[in-house]
Amino acid sequence: MVKIILKKGREESLRRFHPWVFSGAIAQVVGEPAEGDVVSVHGSDGKFLAAGHYQIGSIAVRVLSFDSAVINEDYWKSMLLKAFAVRKAVGLADNAQTNCFRLVHGEGDGLPGLIIDWYDGVCVMQAHSVGMFRAKKQIADALVSIFGDSLKAVYDKSSGTAPFKAGLDLVDGYLYKKADFCDDEQVVTENGNKFIVNWTEGQKTGFFLDQRENRALVGRYASGRNVLNLFCYTGGFSIYALDAGASHVDSVDSSAKAMALVDKNVALGGFEPSRHTSYCTDALDFLRDIPADKYDLMIVDPPAFAKHRGALKNALRAYQRLNAAAISKVAPGGLVFTFSCSQVVDKEAFALAVFSAAAQCGRSVRILDRLNQPADHSVNIYHPEGEYLKGLLLYVE
């Protein structure tokens, strides 16, 4: 096995169990690792510190284990069982009201570079590193071993997440499926609400599971309100609002495919068609054109405006502009649920952007709640970078 020797004094982050080794911390590479190989990491004194996937870039190693350099079938099964135990502990496994959740959340579950979402027996996998992509068959075999007959299929959807420069055969497809399984989409249940999930054509793995608790919170406040759901994707917040008794819900997204699924989900829920309207258009343009005071509950949940630090400044300006438009238009006594899923935008920076938006509008605004990602998108305490979803619930006078 290839050995990575660290510079003197650069071992501390691993001793504090941070799961990344940066290229600048490396003194010597003993051997010639290929990208995705499992390598062992040692301190300047030669002592073993960790084992992980080697990769080309500023993050040179993503740590898989601090205990052993042996990464085999037993390792994958053990790690997946640990991840599933967390989902059991928070009440997501064997839950009649919710049969979709994140089974593996990268560093949060000690498996950096791996995402697995569970959709009522279908596991949709995304590899974000070469090492995880190369291990996908072992991971699928471990899932079959753990879940047995309750596992319907394992679908690899890594073509949009694995490093494209690595020369990998990035073709999405099934790694496993039962003989009687033939669907590329199915209906799942979340807190009793029904949704159609299409993992082959949808964004990410097919559904944004990280907003589950925030959707439920919208449901708590939506009764009797006129609701605007911006960047609605397949209408998750809209369905919760309708189910909670909103007077009317308008859903807005620029994707025609997404809007088609919104309409299907509204029909699936059996809601009166007159209570919902879909708009396939730019969300900010829609917001600017609406009359003031029409809506007394708004959801502002845009895609990530910054995917790297170089885009941070422009992203914060975009968040301020978008939130100023929402705050200026919401009715007096109205609520605004506003979010950022950009990892490089921290909670303080996002709150400052929203503060600036409120000050720009000159309205009195209270923060009623601070929102984040749910338990199945857990954050490794040694890897605070994993906290990416943040939101605010605002009351606007």
C-alpha cells in the first residue's frame, strides 16, 4: 500500500479526526498511487494516522478510517450498518409516515465522497470522488447483504458528481435490481405526504430530502394563507402547504420538467386544482412583477449561488437582491422562509445578507426561527464544513 508521509507539525488535524488531508501537508509519497487508491497516512515520525482514498487536487486524501488501513467488504458493511443505526435512532427506519431519507451523508457518516438516498427500498447512490466511484460495486453488494429482500434496487447516479477529468466511465445505471423491479420512478411518502420521485431524470437523486423538517414547519404556519413557493422544483413545500389548509399556493420554477412533476404531485395528493397554480418562469422576475401584499407566506429556496469561494461575493449580493424582493412584497404580518444551500456561505454571512435586504426595504423584520438540515444529513463534529443548509423564518410587519 502506498504511504503518505506528512510534514512535521501537520498531523494535528488528523489527530483531531478531520477527514481531509490537504496536499500542502504532505512531505513524501512512498509509491505511485493512482487516483482513487486506498493509501495509508503517517505522521513525520512514521506512525499510522489514517487510511483513505487518494485523489488529485487540494484535498489529497479523504479519510475512510482512523483505525485500520484495511478497506474491504467487512468495512463497507460495517460503515453502512452504522449509518443505518443513526436513521433508526432518529425514527426514520420502518416509519409508515416517511419511507424516504438519506442513508449515507458523506463525511457526516464517515464516508467522504459518498451519498446514498433511500426511496422506499431503492438506494440511489452518488459518488463525489474517484475512490467511491471505483468502490460502487462493493458498496452495492454491502447494501444487498444488509437489506436483503427489502432492497428493490441500487441505482448509480454519479455521472454528474464524480470528477469528469479522471477518465471514468460515467454512465448512470442500476448496480442491482430485483427481478420484478422495473420502475425508474415511484411514489414515496414523507410525513404522510405523497411525492413522485424520478431518480433517472430528476435533480440530485430525485428529491431534496434535506428540506423535510423545514417543509413540515411550513405546514405548521400555512393554514389559511396565500403561499408563494419560489424555486419550487417538484413542489415539496407546496404540497405541505396545501395539505395544511393554505387558501391558495402558487409554485414557480424555471424548469418545465420540474413543473410537470409539481402538477402530478398536486393531483396525487387529491387537492382541489383551483387551490394551486404553476408558473414556469424565472423566480426573481415573477417576484418583481407581482403586486405587493398578495402573499402572506413565501418560500425562497434557490439553488446554490456559490459552489466555490471565488463566487462568494457575487452570491451574497444575489441573496441580498432576492431577499429584498421577497421582503418588499410580502404582506404585512407575513412570513418568509428563506434558505441558502451554498456550503461556502456560512450562517453569519447569510444572515448578514438577509439583514441587508431587510434594511434596504425599510420594513420591520423579526427572526422567528433559524433553520438547518435534518438528522439524516448529519454533520461530523470534526468536520464543520458539512453544515451547508441554513435558513431563516422571518416575520415582516
